[in-house]
Amino acid sequence: MKLKYRLTILAAFAVSVIYACPVCEKQQPKITMGLTHGAGPESNWDWVIITAITLITLLTLFYSIKYLVRPGEKKPDHIKHIIIQ
């Protein structure tokens, strides 16, 4: 019963944090409306920075998954093989 209670509270908190409040939603441009709090990007440089950060994050995610799945190390006693097994 405690687990259900905790999960309900966590879900309610997560929903309130994920979506923007109505006041912040009105300040956002169309592409980010409802997703973030606060004022939206104010200039084109802000969009360049957001795009660069997104690309870096996606590349990091791609390579971390790639090297986790196929570490490239052939020695059977390498630590990567111990973690994967």
C-alpha cells in the first residue's frame, strides 16, 4: 500500500514539474509552448545555442550506447566484458 501511495505522489509531482504553468506558456514561442518555464529564447543566438547543446547531447547519447553495446575490446578479461555479462 505504501508503494502505491508513493508512486501516486511521485506521478502527481512529476506532471506538475514537466508541463509549464499557464503564465509561462503564454511567454513561450510556438515550438516550446507548454514545455518549459520562464521566458523563451529572446534572440536567434539563443536558438543557435539550444541547437548546439541538443546536438552535443544526442551525439553523447549515441556514442555512450554504441560503446556500451559494442565495446570494441577483444580481450575476454577486459572490465567492459565483466560489466556486460
